[in-house]
Amino acid sequence: MSPSSSFRPSRRHVLQAGGAALGALAAPAIVRAQGGPKLRIGYWPVAAGLPFFAAVEKGYFKEAGLDVEPLKFAGAQQVMEAMLSGRSDGSANGTGSANLAIGEIAQPGLFKIFCTNPSNAKYVLEEFLVPKDSPVKSVAELKGKRVASGPGIQNVTLAKTMLERAGAGVINVTELPIGQHVAALAAGQIDAVYTLEPTGTVGRLNGTTRVLEAGVVAHYILGDPMAPWHGGSASLTTEFIKKNPEVAKKYIAAYKRGIELVRNNPADARQYMKGYTAIEGALTNEVPLASYMLHDEFKPADIAYFQKFFDLFTEKGIFEKKVGVDGLLYRG
């Protein structure tokens, strides 16, 4: 079911799904440390979450004396709902920034972003895929085709808007869990999909799909294929930060070690996609990696591009009011 532009989430509405979703999916690893509060961090299985996955598996959180529990979800909306319900203390990179903003509207002051994963035509995260033998050569040629996207309001809104701006017209986009995208294309159930890595890599390596265009949000939404699209964010709830300021600082510092590993030794970091995404073994070497921007690395231009992204959702009526990016950034 595709959300309509009149979607108006209330706190009760988002809480209803959050509780059930949280326990439905198990995490691949749990790091337990002695003493201190547990940090329950939601993620979904996309490549952009790599710094978090690496920090868990390399023991960075444990070395900092932290008790971190990864919580796997089928979509970014469920990550946000768990934060709203108080059953999660934050999100890993790859969690849709606009999904988080909907939680901010429902409960102002819900969270602070300490790292984003900006992507574009160089640092690829998002893309349109088609079957390998599809005759389609451009996004504009998807006019009248069956197109799907990942679940949640961010994915659907972006897919519809990009199709329109590319010249494909108004298309009713179908929501599918990201793990079903390649299979749906291979089976001929859909003609194209707007998706996130590692989906494109999975389809390319198994010989069933090809990338129609990558870095599409920067191109069609921000107006520059090389602009940073801050589509995913790592965050902590404001409640957790206020109650445990020193623990929050330790967590962010340990998380930063995961980011530095991805930046400086990506070959080592890539292996930690296993168990968290659909990529395993030698295939991890093929996945394009997103970039990462910590809260203290933002320049005015970065905030401006981030705001332009959020303003689209206000324009489309998804956000019932303007959400200011600057106020959402963690200040330490």
C-alpha cells in the first residue's frame, strides 16, 4: 500500500506498529558489557549501516564499556516507531532521515543526529534497477511501467517525485521489502525498482538485474548528481542523551571508530556486512560504499542541501510543518 500525500502521523499511529515490529526481527549479534545502561539501536539491512555493523563486530562498543544491542527492522519507519515508543534508543546509519523527521513532528525533540551517510553519483547508495535484459535505457522510459520501491514514506515519496521529474509521469509506486527487490525483478513482477545498496550489487552479481541510474536523489531532487544527499542518519534519542550524557559521548566516539575504519580501511570493514545485509563472503568486495559526515563536519552548504531534501516533504504535504535540519544535529 502506498502512503498518500495526506498522511498525517500521530504519536498513537506510529506507536501502534512499533511495538509489534520490534520483537519480530532478531539481531545477528548482541554486545554485552558490564554495568551502565543498555543502548538499543535500530537498523535495517542496507550497506550504509556498515560503520555500526563494524563497531559491533570489532568490539569498539565493548571496549568503551558499552552494552549495545542491535535491533533489526524491515524498514526505516519501524526504526523510528521503536524510538517513539521508547523501545529503542537510536538509529544506525542507513535509517531514512525523513522517516526520523516524521517522528520529530509527532514528538518534537525526539532525537539528535550525530552522523549522516551522504550519497551521490560517486558515493552510491540509491539507484533505479531494471531486469538485466530490459530495453529501458533511462528513468524517463519507465513511463507506464510497474515500479516498486523500498517500504516507508521516504522511499515512496522520493521514487514518485524522481519519476515525475525525470519525465516518466505520475506512477503508482508499490512498496516492497528491500530483500524482495531482486527477486521481483527477476520474476517479471515489476519492471523497475528504486532501491538501496546492496540490492544493486546482489542483482548484478547473480546476473538478473542492472543499474539504470545511480545517485538519483542528488540528480533529480537536489539538482546536482554530485550534491550530498543526507538520506540516512545515525541518531540517539534526546531522552537517552539527557539521562546518560557521558554514555552518549562514549557511544558516539566508539561509533566514530567504525566510521574511521570504513574511511581508512574499507577492505577490512566490508566483511562486517555479513549477517546484517544480503551480502556475504567475496560479494562484500563489490558493494559501493556511502560517505559519512559527522555532526561536527557539517558546513553551511551541507545543511542547505539537507534542508532542501526535507523541504520536498513539506512541499508534498508529508511533513505537516517545516522541519529545520540545524536544530536536529547533535552538538555534544
